[in-house]
Amino acid sequence: MAGQHNSTSSGGSSERAPRTFRVWRGDARGGQFHDYTTQVGEGMVVLDAIHQIQAESAPDLACRWNCKAGKCGSCSAEINGTPRLMCMTRMDQLPPDGPVTVEPMRAFPPVRDLVTDVSHNFRAKKSIKKFTPRKPDAPDGTWRMQQADVDRVQEFRKCIECFLCQDVCHVLRDHHKHDEFVGPRLLVYAAALEMHPLDTENRLADLKNRHGIGYCNITKCCTKVCPEHITITDNSIIPLKERVVDEFYDPLTKLFRIFKPGK
Amino acid sequence: MEHYQTLEHDVVVIGAGGAGLRAAIEASAMGCSVALVCKSLLGKAHTVMAEGGMAAAMANVDDRDSWKVHFADTMRGGQYLNNWRMAQLHAQEAPARVRELEAWGAVFDRTRDGRILQRNFGGHRYPRLAHVGDRTGLEMIRTLQDHGIHQGIDVFMEMTVVSLLKDGDRVVGALGYDRERGRFRVWKAKAVVLATGGVGKAFRITSNSWEYTGDGHALAYEAGADLLDMEFVQFHPTGMVWPPSVRGILVTEGVRGEGGVLRNKDGRRFMFDDIPDNYRNQTAKDEEEGWRYVCGDKNANRPPELLTRDHVARCINREVKAGRGSPHGGVFLDIAWIKEKIPNSEEHIRKKLPSMYHQFITLANIDITKVPMEVGPTTHYIMGGVRVDGDTQMSTVPGLFAAGEVAAGLHGANRLGGNSLSDLVVFGKRAGEHAAKFAKEHGAGAVNPAQVEDAIRRALAPFDRGDAGENAFAVQSDLQGTMQDLVGIVRTENEMLRALEEIGRLKARAAKVGVSGHREYNPGWHTSIDLHNLLTVSEAITRAAIERKESRGAQFREDYPDKSAECAKFNLVLRKGADGRMQVVREPVRPLPAELQQIIEENK
Ligand SMILES: Cc1cc2nc3c(=O)[nH]c(=O)nc-3n(C[C@H](O)[C@H](O)[C@H](O)COP(=O)(O)OP(=O)(O)OC[C@H]3O[C@@H](n4cnc5c(N)ncnc54)[C@H](O)[C@@H]3O)c2cc1C
Ligand code: SF4
Ligand code: SF4
Ligand code: FES
């Protein structure tokens, strides 16, 4: 046999055992949990189990996914009550007994099964003023930035837009302030722009008024669920809050600004 | 009859990866109204997964680099079957496209003097890949997305295009449905850009996601466009092999660019055992020279791990078949060993390859800073695709353009790593620009309602058959097995003829697929639609691979293990014949202009 499968036959043995998944099924009108049992083997993640269930017993079970490697942020759900990426949640990290519950992100309106309406995040992003660079540093139209100066921004730009931080934030989840508060993901986005060494735009007034940064009371729940380990609160929200305070409440800064406008 | 909504735009772009976004941005910057349609949410396309970097001869790290060297590298990598005009434009324009991304907010890793840093990659003579750790694709797609949302582009997320609409010869729009509700929609347009990516889901082991079902290839083919070079499917040498559920997930070539080495179970660096003649002058003589190259010594040649992907994949295949593989049927890829060479190696690895570190720790319980990974080949990329004009990206059907992975030409018989991300922006921009021009010059055509209704009827047919029909997932899985086993890394005529027969049987089964339930987010229904595309591209790959009776680039034939001078003279075109059957036609390779030929000679 010349085919590739020699080289890739699934060597090694893997024990498989049945496991029950309690999956929320429904739509905007309501729904309930359904139990499905499927075989779980070594190294499997929750997303694999969902796919198996689709193939075996529920071909119309809706879920989002793309990369299966924690890179695209599509497969967000609440697993045993915790917001996580299904593709990065290994079965052997979950308690060995009892059913595994899988439900959609609760901070967003349900569409169907595990799929939610995340359009809030796209709208909110559009309301944040776009990147506006300073004039190039070199005659060839390029800029010079030191690695040390971009480290922080690169941390924020790791965001895969899984919206798990949005899901866990009580301002959105419990208080439904979607119209007044952009949420942690978008604050990280704003921070990435504000702290970008080349950017010249000022977003502080928007952050204070339109984007509701004041709603955040630094519970740090968002940081805890971020699969990219972005220190959302300490590195982005708190510094932004400080800038807002400096800009609008600190008399000395105000005075200073009269002489030196800009950021 | 089914109700559908009709929307009108100057240009409709199908696909929102790097190529589609860049095309949409360009067309809208030229004053066109633009619709951008994609199967997933915005920002989730395949481009987001690209890791290693984008190739552009900026010469920031090695000032000997230039577009000419990049051009010569691309042609050598493609075994001279490339569309040389595309290879030339790509090498010339990639640096400007990288700088443009920076101007739109991308934050690449930096050199000491504050410029964009470039890293080594297989087949590139000098360090050439602009990158952000190992998440360059994320940086690219996010930059384009965040720039694009302020351009007034109408974005249609989670919608699948199922058919291109024609008025005479010309394409005048597309028909699709929204995945959320299953409602149909017509995008009427003066020009259409395909940017739908690849076909990896035709195989069982792949680095590609569910989106990669060859939709654009099949849409173009059905609309009468030529496909080109479909036999050339890239098997990336390093995919994960264990545990089973992650098999195929990519391990970036960046690991080898940063000094990672391949070893068999005996600890031997087997890549030194087989170095192709045309690369001998550029390959390190020993391990010591290879390491010096990784450290940036300009007098050193690259280690053999950085030979082209087709070659590395075959070498791995050979080790495994000879019984010298790793426990789970791969070989070892070791980056941890650099601790012998540099202090703080663990921190260095985590910094340079953060998402690889994360991926292995989480999915395989392996700490790559301490122990080797197990890797094996995985279906990764298709060089073949829609045949386009090198300058305008227009297909052989007027008004239909293609850019990115769905288009053919730039990469010839084998793509160099990093040449895709640059491809997306160079030719995405060109496709957008020329689609806009075409729209302005040609005005609107007429959409034929009968054509729309017919396509809708076909798309909905699986519901009529309900549970009684074939299971779409089962047919898809059988197709993947067929392609994997019979048209994979190592090919023979007999096996491929069997594959063709099997594809015939699978087509018959696909025509009987049934789905139950509702139209809302119904994966069974979606798969039933994807199946037709997968079958079309699988047939195209197989027919072309049979016709090319030689081994070249990504195609390795056990029954014709050598290159043939005869086969060097043609590319293969696939098109739908008047009888509805797929035809394979030999198309002579266009001779290179003297000045380009000279560049190739100078860089031999
Ligand atoms: C894991 C991985 C790592 C990679 N690393 C690198 C790298 O380091 N460097 C490099 O140069 N290349 C790399 N590549 C290759 C490169 O990422 C891809 O070739 C490239 O991103 C393809 O971009 P695209 O714009 O052509 O398509 P994509 O980004 O795949 O976008 C395709 C779009 O088309 C849409 N679409 C498809 N069909 C339809 C339809 N029927 N209707 C509507 N929309 C549709 C999809 O929804 C999606 O939006 C990598 C690939 C993978 C998988
Ligand atoms: S820290 Fe702020 S943004 Fe984060 S979860 Fe708490 S309230 Fe929400
Ligand atoms: S900040 Fe973290 S949790 Fe929030 S969307 Fe981005 S990656 Fe997800
Ligand atoms: S599928 Fe991409 S993050 Fe889970």
C-alpha cells in the first residue's frame, strides 16, 4: 500500500469508555438539556465529543468551531458551568464521574443549541475609533519601534475574540448593559490601540462616555477565563481607567494639557 | 417556490480570509459598493491559524535579499511550473503589502534597530518571514478586519454560497443561504471575487478546518472556469500525531526555523541522509553549520530540516515505513535540544513559539521546552485552483476573479512556507482592484430567476429524502478515507484508478443524501452541500495526478519516481466538458522572458 496511512495509522492503544454529555438544546424561545452518551478515548477534548454526538445521534446539533487548536476563538461554551473553549478542554481535566454539561455562553442571546448571537461584539468594535498612525519615521515610509515598546500591545493583540471574557463579565451577563458597556474584550482592543506606539488618536472621552469603562469594578473574572492568558484587568482596563481619570478628573493634568495638547 | 432576497453590489467577495478581506478593502477603496460573504464569523477564517509568517524580501535581517532572490526561490520551490508573472509580482509587491499592514496597525516582531524582524523558513534563501511569534495569521486577519470594518463594506457572516449566477458567459452574482436560518439570498454583482481557501477536508488527516471543502474551486468549475495544477496538494511534514483527536493539527515550520531538528527513533538526524541535488549548494554540510545558520551566520547554509515541505514530508514517511518512527507513527521534532546551545532556552522557546508551547501542553501534555514532539505529515494546502490571469486575477470566465489559496499559479508544484500569507495580500489587492475596474467598465448583468430556483431546489433536495437517504457524514468520511489512502503523499496509477471508481460510487451516494430536522444551523444539511464540492475537487486532484506521470514537487509517484523532461513542459487544466464530464487538458508552460530566466540562472 503506497498510501499515507501506513505512516499515520493510529498507533498505540487507546482505551475508550462511555460518557454522558448533558447538552443544552434550544433556541431564542427556550430550550432544555438533553443527555447523549458517547465513547471517550485518550486525549479527547469536549469538542471531539460534540462532533461524535453530531455524527452518531444528533446530526442537527449546532455548534461553532474552526481551528480545533485554540486559535480562532469559535468554540466558546460553558462546560460544567465554566466558560471555556471546547477544543482546548480535555476530557481528562474534567471530573471523572457524572455527566459533562455543555451549554451556550449565557451573556449572549441564544440562536440555536451552542450557538449564540455575538453580534454585540462586532457592533461595539465598530464604535471604537480606528488606528491612526503618526507620520512614518523613515523616508521609505516605515516606522521604528523597539521590541520592548511593543510587548504590551502584542499581549493584547493575542486576543482570539472568543468572547469568553464578555460571557463571564457580570455587567453584561447579569446586568445586560450591552448598550452602555463594551465589555472586557473591547477594552482590551481599545487598550491595544491606545498603547500602540504609533497611534495618535485619543479614545479616552469615548471610553468614559460611550463605552462605559466606569461600569467595570475590577472583579477580574474576565482575566481568569481568558484562554490567551491576557491580563485583561491589570494590564489593559486599570491603565485605561487611570488614563481616563488623569484626563478628566486630575486638575494638574488638565492644566498641563492647556500647554501641551494631544495625548 | 422558495422566497429569496436579492441584494445588489458592485463587487461581491466570497470569503473573508486574508485574500477576501484585502480584495474587499481594495474594491471599496476604489469607490465600489462591496458585499463580503463568509461561512464563519468575521475573523475566524483559516488565515487566523497561520503561524510562521509572511514572506517578503524586505532585507531587514540580511541585506543580500531582494525580490529577485525571492522570485528565484519561489520558482525553484515550484519546480518551474509556476505562473512566472505571478511569482514576479508577488516577490516585487510583498514588501509593500507588509508595510501596509503595519500602517494599518499590525505589530510585527522587531529587529534590534526597530524594524520588522524576519525569520528563516524552508526554501527561502535568507531570513524573510515577517512574523509575530507564531501567530502571524491572527495578526494579519485582525489587522485587515479592523481596518475593513471602517470602510463601509457590507459583511454577511455565516452564509454559504452554493452557486454562481451567470448571464451568458459572464458571472453576475452568487446565490447562498444563511446558516442561521437557512434562508436563501442572491447577491447580484458586476464582478465576483472568489477567496474561499482550500480543500483539505477531502483528506482524513489535515490541518484544515470544516470550511475547507473546495467550495470556490467547485463553484468556479461549475461556472465553466478552468482549474489548474490540481494534482499538487501540499502535505505539511509536521502535523501532530498524538493523541488521536489532534492528529493533523499543524506544528509550524517556525519550530525548525528556530532550530528544531528532526530525529528518528535511533536519534539520527535523518534529513542529512537525503539532500536533493538542486539544493545541495544551499544546505549545511553538518549539524554545526546548520546551527550557525539558525543563529544568523551569513556564511552558513541552512540545515536540511528547512528543505522544501514535499521533500521533508517524504523523508518522514520513509523513516516511518522503514520502522524507524516514533511510538505513535511519526518522528521526533526536537526544539528542547537548543538548551545545549543557549542559556534560558526554555524562556526563549516560549517567547518564540508561544502557541506551539500552549498547543502541546494543553492537547498532548508535552512540554516542548523539555522533550521532543512527535510529528507526521498532514494535508495542508493546495497549490492548484482557479486558473487566473497573473496581473488581474481574472479567471477564464469574465467577471469572475480569484485570489488566495483558491487561485492557482504562484506556487507551481510546491509552495514555500510563508508564501501564502504574502500571496493573500498581494493578489487579494490585485483581485479587488481589477474586479472594481471590471465592475465600472461593464455595469450590471441580468440574473436569471430560473437558474436561482433550480439551484435552490438542488440545495434543498436532501430534506425531501429525510432520514431515508444516505448519511452525509458517512459519505464524507468514506471520501476522506479514499483520498487519504489512495491519492496521498505517495501515489500510484492503480490506486488512483481505484480512487476514481470509488469517487464515482460516492457521487451516486451523495446524490441520495437525506437530512432531517430544520434548516437552522443544521450541520447535516451543510455537509450534504459541501459533499458535492469535495467530490468535484477530489475528482480533479485524482484525474490530474493520474495524468502527470512523474514525480515533481508535491506529487510523488511510486510508479514514476523521477522528474520527466516531457512533463516539465505542461501544466494540467481541468474543465467541465460539453457532456458534463471532467476533462484534463495539457497546457504548455509559458516560456520565461530572458530577464527572468537570467535571474534564475544567477541564483542557482
Ligand atoms: C494551521 C495553518 C498554518 C499556516 N501557516 C502559514 C504560515 O505560517 N504562512 C503562510 O504563508 N501560510 C500559512 N498557512 C496557509 C495559509 O494560512 C492559508 O493558505 C491562507 O490563510 C488562506 O487564505 P485565504 O484568504 O485564501 O482563505 P481563508 O483564510 O481560508 O478564508 C476562506 C474564506 O472563504 C470562506 N468561504 C469558503 N467557502 C465559502 C462559501 N461556499 N461561501 C461563503 N464563504 C466561503 C470561508 O468562510 C473563509 O472566510 C497555514 C495554514 C494552516 C491551516
Ligand atoms: S474586571 Fe471588569 S470587565 Fe472584567 S469581568 Fe470584572 S467587571 Fe467585567
Ligand atoms: S481577551 Fe481573552 S477571553 Fe476575551 S475575547 Fe480575547 S482571548 Fe477571549
Ligand atoms: S475551534 Fe478554534 S478555538 Fe476552538
